[in-house]
Amino acid sequence: MCPPKSAPSATARPSKDAAPAPAAATAAYTMDEVATHDRMGDAWVTVDGKVYDLSSWIKRHPGGSIPLLQYAGRDMTDAFRAYHGPTGKAAKTLASYCVGEVVSAAAAAGAGTE
């Protein structure tokens, strides 16, 4: 499950680069669905079974956009672990862009039959 996001204050104005608003329930995506988000302006990745929409963050990534674009639409768990630890600023930033979890195609197909 994606970490809960704090609710914005009534006077706060959302930034144009703000992370996507959290869904009411954790969304589930197959890797085929994630794979369609594979370009600048529409870049999703997965890390440890969670799906992250990095579309608005990619241009601000301190290591440049190229490393993230190479993984857009794919799993980048190993690359993230190689460069960033499980805690700290990078992990906290990543968590703020969580949009759901990865599920198998079979699980996604079964979810619609209830």
C-alpha cells in the first residue's frame, strides 16, 4: 500500500509540479499497464512492487532525466537500490509519487469478476 499523504490545508495552493492526488483506495496496475507510461511527460516506474508516477519529477531529478527515462514503464528496483538507500530523502521523495501497486495480469482479471 502506498503511504498515506497528508491532506492539503484549505489555504494551500497546489504546485503545478505536485505529486498526483492520492486515490481513495490503493490502485492496482499490471506491468503491461505500467509499460504504457514510458516517455517524458508520462513516466511511471515500479520499485519493490509499488507504482510511481514520476512524470512531474523527472525533470527535477538531481541525477538528470536520462536515468529515469531509461526505466520509464519498467521496474527500477535494482537501480534505485544501487544508488539510493531504503530510507532518506530519495526514498521519501519516491514515496510521495506512489500511485498504486503492481498486480499480476491474472489478479487484475479476477478483480473485475466479483
